[in-house]
Amino acid sequence: MEALCDCHIHFYDHRCSLTDGNPFDDRGPADYEPTRQRLGVRRVVVVQPSYHGNDNRPTVNAISRIGPSARGVAVIDPLLDLHALRALKAAGIAGIRLYTRAQSPSAHALAEEIQELAEIASRVGWHLDINLPPQALLAAASSLRDLPVQLVFDHLAKVPQPTGKRSKEFRLIKELLVAGKAWVKVSGPYLSSQRGAPGFDDVGDTVRELAAAAPDRMVWGSDWPHPTIASPPDDEHSFNLVSSWLPNDKVRAMVFSDNAARLYGFHDGETDAGGVRGWAHG
């Protein structure tokens, strides 16, 4: 595979602002390097972690160290002016992240937030990256269908199991993917699986169904360093598991490489070929 892209990793830096305390040790590009080497990752997307709020320095600094083989997704203050947004874009940011832990947020308030962030993203050619609990996803369904930007759902949109592909959440995600309005990250199967490790068979069924319907709207992410679970999985096993859920090499190339290049705006040559200045030192 020419340019394997890990579309969901996080970095942490205690020198930067924290929202509600950060239980994780600092993590930088050098800490990810063994995983990158082991999997053969050539491109990455650094996603701003919730614990740093809208202080995007951990993400932007990592992108700067890694170089052109990295992009990022930021958490922003809606009051940022166009100059500040363009500066983030020049630093490698490709999308805005909306993350909430609230299981039952106000549908009206959530719809307003989604619309506001989507309009901001549209000003600089970004997508809107969404990480919501399943109940919140359904509450926001009407607003998700008519936005001026592309949507990207983290962690398979946390489609609930064991209902999986029979659930309302799955039908909504599939509808948006098939309509060309959204993308989904095949990441974090442990976040929704009821069957659990090592096979996550229920999540695998969901992935197979999506791959049959919209393989050109799927990307893969490791979720390194796995901040939501106490015992991180073996990343090579997880990667191989996702690969086994995809029907053939053509679809694997799409999910692991080609789709990410389109979604995040990677260009030919923007890989770590020949060495990247920041992996060993960040």
C-alpha cells in the first residue's frame, strides 16, 4: 500500500491548557513512532483531544514537527476571526471537531452548534468532524442532512451494539454516506462492541455493511494512544482485524489510503518517504 494513513491519533502536552484535568502522560510524535513503523503508516491525521479544549498547540505543534505527511482536526472557539482560521489552515488543520460526552443534549442547542460550526468550516474549506453519543446523533439527525460542509463521524459514529446495522443510528449514517454528505472513520471498535475482544464481531458486521454500500466514504484510524480504555489494544492486531472486514484489496486501498488523500487534501509526495524530521524528536 503506497500511503497508509492513520486518520485518528492524539497527542498530549501538559504545558498547554487543560479543560478538566488530563489523566494521560504527555505523548508526542516520538511516542507514536514504534506504532508507525510497525504498521507502515506514511501519513497521519492528528485529532485535537478533548482534554486540551480549544488550545490546539499540542496538535499544531505535532503537525509542524512531522511535516507535510500530517494533517489535523482542531477544536475551535466560534469567535475566531477569518485570519485566525486561515492561520490554522496554513498550519495543516483540515477540519473542526465537535465532541460531547452528554448522552441527551438539548436537540435545539446541538443543532445550533452543529450549524454554527459547519458555517465556520465552510469559510475555509474544512469538514466537520463529529464525535457524539448515539442518542445525541439521533437528536441531531435533521440538522446533519443539510449542511454546507462534509461530515466525518469518528469511531463508526459509535453505532450501538448489538442492534448494529438494524439500528436507527446505522441507517442514518449509511444514508449520509451513500448520499455523499459524510464519511466515517473505522476506528475504536472497543467503544461500542458488546461482543468485545479479540474479534469485535458485531462491529465487524457493521463495517462490512458500510463497505458494501459506500467504500469510497470510509477511512481508518488507530485511535492511538487509546485514551478511553485502561488496557490499550495491540495496534497491529486491530489493523489486521479491520483489514479482514474489508472485502478485497481494492477496498482496502480505498479505506487505508486513497480516501484519506481525498478527504484531508494530501498530495502526491506528501508521505514520510525519505524520513520525516519530527518523528524521532517530537
